[in-house]
Amino acid sequence: MRSMELKIDQLKVSRVLSIIENNTDEARKIIDKLPQRDYFVIGVTGSPGAGKSSLTDRLACMSAVEKSTAVVAIDPSSPFTGGAFLGDRIRMRRATDDPGIFVRSMASRGNVGGLSPSIYNTVEFLGRSGYDWIYVETVGAGQSETDIANLADIVVLVLAPGLGDDVQTMKAGIMEIGDIFVVNKSDLPGSDQLFSRTRAILELSGKQLPVVRTNSIKGNGIEELHKKIEEILEDYINSGRLSEKRRKRNLYNNLNSAYQIIKEHYAENAKLEELIKYLLENIGR
């Protein structure tokens, strides 16, 4: 059922990604040589401790039954090496052990938006290399993680009881980016209240978005969540919303590449760098 598994050389993909992460000029040369193809990007974000990694792990394994699947997990940067601090992906053991799933940890390198500076080129390279579904899990920095909305076709916003998420959902900065809301750790006290409050807040704001309960450790609700993702993707395709999202992603990607090149080669031109940074932070608003 995994028709792409034998066609994608994961070792080669991993080696090329190391170049893409560190050299924007070379990244664009490599990517532009690959044929364009259709692929979907699913962002998974939310507060630290909400269970994003274990949820992404479950979703990736479910997707991989029929689709070539990749996972890019953005981790905090090591203060010593600058690399991904949680690179062992201890909470993604199922996906890591599955030879049909490509898993990559990337360092945020201090980026406050919850993503790595090279994430746009990384995702585009993976998509053009043959992966159908690409999951991107953000660092987990709360409200600052709005960059994922510019990258992903669908954003899964993960909440959990006991983390103050009932308050966070009321804040527009984080609430505006979700396409699907997930109340994870549904076996814990307070999950029913969080589920009800989230639905009420969405209704008051006029948003008709799904709220799904899951337990990523036991696997409860994962199938329903995966089905919701497929349904929303189909709806976005038919309504033309997906095309609009991708138009913004391409524009943001071009600006991001320009910004990285300026940082790498023209760091002394502060005014130009500030202009590109301003455009990156305000595009799509």
C-alpha cells in the first residue's frame, strides 16, 4: 500500500536537508531542479506539554498506511551546538521506528514564531521529493506560534487541561490560526470543561470549526481526528481556500528566502534586512 516507500531514498533526503538547513542559496538551486507535485502540509501546534509530539506520532502512523509521510519536528536550539535540543524524538517512537515514515528534527535557532528559518525550503523539498503528507510540529511557545498558519494547509491546535489553555483559546493570536481544535489528554480532570469552553468560544466568535477529543497515549480519537483533517482538506480544495493558502505560502517562502540570504551575505545592510523582516511578520494579516 506504500507505493512511494521504495522510491524515496531517505538517506539521500536526509543528507540534502542538511545542506538546505544551512545554505539558502544552495537550497533554492536544489529545489528548483525537482518537479513540482501536489502535497499537503499539516501543522501541529499548541502549548508546551499539550502532547503535540505523541499526537503527531499517532497521526503520522495512520497517514503512512496509504500515503508517503514525513514529519518535521521543530525543537528548541541547544545553547551549545545550535542544533535540535530534543533530536532523539523520544515521544515519536512509532514513527521513528516505521521505515515508511521520514522523521526529521530541526532547531528553531531562536525563531520566536515556533518554526525553523529553513522550514519553508525543507517542506517544499520534501513535497517535491515524493512525500504526500508532511506534518510540521512547532516548538510549543504559545501565542507566538502564528508562523505555522503561513506554512500549513491545515493547522491542528492542540489543547490540554491544566495548562491554562482555556484562557489561551480566548486570545486571538493563537485562536485565529486553528482549523481543527484538539482537546488532548482527555482522560485528565478538566478535559470536559476545556472541551465545552473551547466549543463555546468558537461559537461566540462565529467560527464553525471542529473540536475533537483525543488521548494520544492510548490512541483514543486519533482516527476521528485524521478523518476530520481529510474532510477539511477536501473542503478547502473544493472552495478554493487551499489555493489561496498556498499562494500566501509561496509569497512568504520567497520573502523568507530573501531574508535568509540577506542575513547570510548582507548582514551589514540593516535597513534592507529590517524591511524584509517587517514584510515577513505582517504578510497575510
